[in-house]
Amino acid sequence: MTGKTRRFDVRATAAQARLIKAGAACRHVNPTDYILDSACVQAEMDLADQNRFLLSAKAWKAFLKALDSRPKSSAALKRLFLRRSVFETELRAVARSEKAAPANAAEPSIESEDDG
């Protein structure tokens, strides 16, 4: 990894500076690293949320061709779809435990202090 060679000059209010220093202290880093890390994380999220991409005519044709082509068959993907979902397994376990509970089991209730 290359060293840091670019500089950003940032002005902050006293309250912002205190907040940044406190956040940096919680993570045991200096304020500069805290700001850079936080800004890079936010930039990655902002870029990931983009929903408009500009492509050259050649890249656009390649993109459309890929969308229109049949998906490649994968043995691993077939095995994955044959397995039961984690959610299905948990739902079945919950349903079994509800059936096993006695019918006269007391339901939990929430009462306020006023209810006595």
C-alpha cells in the first residue's frame, strides 16, 4: 500500500470537532484516520446505491447481450436450490414447538402498575 500523499483541508465547528475526537477516541484511532475511514465507508455506500450508470455504446451492447443470454448451468447452484431454506427449517421448528405446548399453558401478559 502506498503512503498517504493527498491532502484534504476541512473546517469544523467546535461541536463537530469534539464529536469527531470523541468518536476517534472510542475506536482508538486519531481524528484523521477516523474521518478518512468514515468518509470512505460513506462514499462506498453512496456509490453502491447508484442506480444510473453511463456506458459506451459497445459496453451497452455487451450488457444487453449478457442480459439476453441464457444463464450458465451450475451444479453448485442446483444443489443449493435442492436444500431446504434456513427459514423453512426454523418455521417448521416453531410450528412443532407450538403444537407441543399444552393447550392450558398460561399466555404471558403485560400489566401496568395501575392494573394491580
